[in-house]
Amino acid sequence: MSDEALARAAAAIRRGELVGMPTETVYGLAANAQDPDAVLRIFAAKGRPRFDPLIVHVPAAAAAWQIAVPTPRAQRLAAACWPGPLTLVLRRRPGVPDVVTAGLETVAVRVPAHPLALALLRACGVPLAAPSANPFGRISPTTAAHVREQLGDAVAEVLDGGPCSVGIESTVLQVDPPCILRPGGTTRAHLEAVLQEPVAVATAPVRAQALGLPSPGLLASHYAPRTPLVLRDGAWPPAAGLAVLAWRGTDIPAGVHAREVLSAHGDLAEAARGLFAALRRLDASGAREICAELVPATGLGEGINDRLRRAAGLGPAPA
Ligand code: TXA
Ligand code: MG
């Protein structure tokens, strides 16, 4: 990635335009978080409902505390987990535009662990609101090419930072008391080790309440391929026309239309890294149906299974 591209991207942000930004989790669709018109362009480009608030990206914890009010737990988490795939939901300070937070009294902040994201944040000198750079409800992008394919017309520049190293989005944590609103790249076990206390995972009603929504169902379907996707329940379905998304791939029936194995040797980090690209390939394979297998529900598996359930239109795991 050239210095010129970085300079062009920073200038575009300052003009109120959108930039495709690599992060360690997925690519983001970034705009100046202090410019309400720029942030509105994000919602328009994604077709995202305005009630779904955005994450504000900053280069360091000190910048986060200018946007959100830190608490002792937040400070411990920031020291241990930033830069990294953890988003903290905290009370917001005045001055954060309503369009960023969907009018909530809280704001989501994170410091991404990607050198180009940090370079862009430093070069433009403003916090960046950035959701994943996919049309609302579709598969999140983990390469610059994915962003260009899906939102190329909406962005002034896509910074190419290579394939994302984590591959699923950040863990979104409501900090006080600690409750995971979206499982992701930082595991619950790690959060519990840092905080030295149990961390809950939100039920659908709690998550809806955090977003001020009347119904949890409003955000149930997400990360969806166009091909119908079902979760494996017992035996694999009949092979004809079937695309299989397997965990270790030891028992895939002969004659399937397409197959992807998340990790032959059972590595959850490898599975997370390849998940969205594998889903895209299966979606493009012309199969009649995708059947996906859940992975072990530990560590990164909580985030992976959450994405698979949503891709199947089932929403997050029941409590
Ligand atoms: O890894 C990531 O988090 C990526 C990269 C680009 O940073 N971003 C991302 O953003 O996944 P997005 O907009 O696709 O997901 C943000 C999530 C949504 O589920 C949203 O509802 C939640 O964060 N969120 C944002 N602000 C919130 C708030 N104040 N309270 C509760 N949830 C919030
Ligand atoms: Mg998203």
C-alpha cells in the first residue's frame, strides 16, 4: 500500500467521503465520525437501518475516552485488549453525533489492530465511524476485493491491507456489568481472565434492549448468502446440488456440488479467518442449498456459530 493511497484516503475522509478500511477483523466502511453528513453516507451506501448504531474507531485508548466515559472495567479491558478485536459500549460524551449512536446514551468504541487502520486514523486526525463494508445483511468483507465488488461505487478509496487476520467481527461488550452483545474476535474466556469475573452473553431481548429496539427479531438475519443456508442437523442432506460448509470435513458425502472445510485440523482461529470467504465461494457455486456445520462452541467458536446461525436466519444463540 502506497503512501499516496493513504494520503488520498485521509483527504477523502476530511472531505466527508467514505473509505474502505482494512482492520484485523473485517474491512470497514469508514467516515469521519464527527461529520453527521459523512456518517449518513455510510447508512445510505449500506442500506442500513438508522436504528443500528456504528462503532467509532480511534487510534488509542486516550482518544476513546474523549468520546466515551471510561470506567475501571473499561480501563482494564483497554489496557489488556487494545489494539484488538474488542468493542466497548460505554456512556457517551456530548459531542458524538446522534446519527452515530442512533440516539442512544451509549457509544461503541474500539482501537483496531491493523497498521493501515491505525495509519489512516493518525493521518486524518478524526475518529472514524465504520461498520463492516458490506451491504446491510450480507456477508462481511475480508479482502479489499470484496469491498470493491460490493461497495466500490460508494467509496473514494479502498486501502488494501491484505486478507483480515481474525476474519470475524469484534466482540461487542456492554461493559458495566460485563455482557457480550455480539460474540467475536475476543473470546469470553479472555475477557473473564482480564476482568477476573464472569462475563454474560446477551439474550436476544437484552441485545434488543441495548439498542433501544422494540423487537429482537429486527436484527436476527445477518451475514446471509443469497443461496438458502441451513445448519447441519444429524446427517448431511442429499448430495445433489448441495454446497457443504464443514468444520473438519471428515465425513462429507461424495457427489456434493461444492465443499469448503473450515479447518481440517480443528483450529478455530483458522476457521474464523476463512469463514466469510468460504461462504462467498459456496454462495457463488450455483448450489441449490448450503448446509453448514456448527463448530465447537468454545473460544472463537462462539463468534463463528453466531455468524452461522444468523446466516441461516436463526439469529443469535438462545441463552
Ligand atoms: O470488527 C468490527 O467490529 C467491524 C470492524 C470494521 O471494526 N465493525 C463492525 O461494525 O462489525 P458493524 O456496524 O457491522 O457492527 C457493529 C455492532 C452492531 O451489532 C451494533 O448494533 C453494535 O455494534 N453497536 C454499536 N453501537 C452500539 C451501542 N451503543 N450499544 C449496543 N450495540 C451497539
Ligand atoms: Mg456488519
